[in-house]
Amino acid sequence: MFQRLIPAGAGLALLLASPALAHHPMQIMHLEPSALTGLMSGLAHPLLGPDHLIFLIALALVGVQRSGRWMISLLAVGLAGTALGLALPGLPGAELLVSLTLVVEGLVVAGRLPTMFLVPAFALHGYVLSSTVIGWESTPVATYLLGLLLSQGALLLLALWGLRQSVDRITASTRTLLAGGLIGLGAAFSWTALVG
């Protein structure tokens, strides 16, 4: 089953390739920042960047072998990265680095890098997610962060739940195929960020 889904998913992701450059929900709907629109934006934002969405869902491949505290800690690291992005915006090449985190994640899934490499990778994702709310007042920023926490947490839990339902069917070759898919997507998104 997984071997049929990977090529289809990879093809779709390449067609949608716009690494973390998705428009912010506030910009799309021309809304003014408020507590409610900040929350809506935070809930929707992780779904709009395909590289971030793939990174989040693929974390389940690592998280299934880790404790729930580890996944919650990653969420906290992501929020810390967002706070850092609000305090010190404008990291050069951040979009490219986020795309490369898929390569790092693939290497972790393949067992070629230690799991701890995902900590700064997730912080970088959080950093990039802060760029769209710079200049907002504190209330919409706070509800945006709450929305991010809720949506990312829900995605991680859903991905973990789905993977645990079929973990006995994931062979070593399937895991290698998934890791290769992540590395390939990361390389494709990185190329898009370089030439885009």
C-alpha cells in the first residue's frame, strides 16, 4: 500500500512545489489582524506550505519510536523558533534551509543521522512561520501562536495515530523508500527555492 502512495504523493508535492512560500491566510482573504483572524491564520498556516506539511506528517516516522513527550517537546521547540523569528526576523536563506530540512528528515528516517538533528530543523520551521505576523499587535500574534500549536499538534497526533495503525506493515525497504522520497522532495523544494 505505502509503495503505491509514495510516487503519487511525491508527484503531487512536486506539482505544488512552492516551499514555505504559501500566501498567508490573512493576505488571501484581505483580513485585518484580530484575535479571531490570528487564530484562524495559525490553524490554517501549516497546511499551506507543502514542505512544512510533509515535514510535520513525516515526523511520525520518527515519533512512532519515541515517547509522546518527545513530540510535545518538538512543538515547544517550534514555538520557540517562531518567537525567535518575531524577535530577530530576516534570516537569509531561511526558505532554502526549511526545504533542506526534508533532506535532513529523510536521513534521520534512513538512520543516517541522529534524531536530534530534527530539533533545530523544527525550530527553523517555526522561525519561518513567524515571518507573516511580524508587525501585528500582541493579541493576534498570541492567537496565531495558539492556532499554530493546535494545528501542528493535531497533525502530529493524526500522523502518529495513522502510522501506529499500520506500523507492522512498514518494512525496512518501505522505510528506505519513504526516506528517499523525503530526500528527493527536499532536494526538489530546495531547487525551487534557489531558482524561484
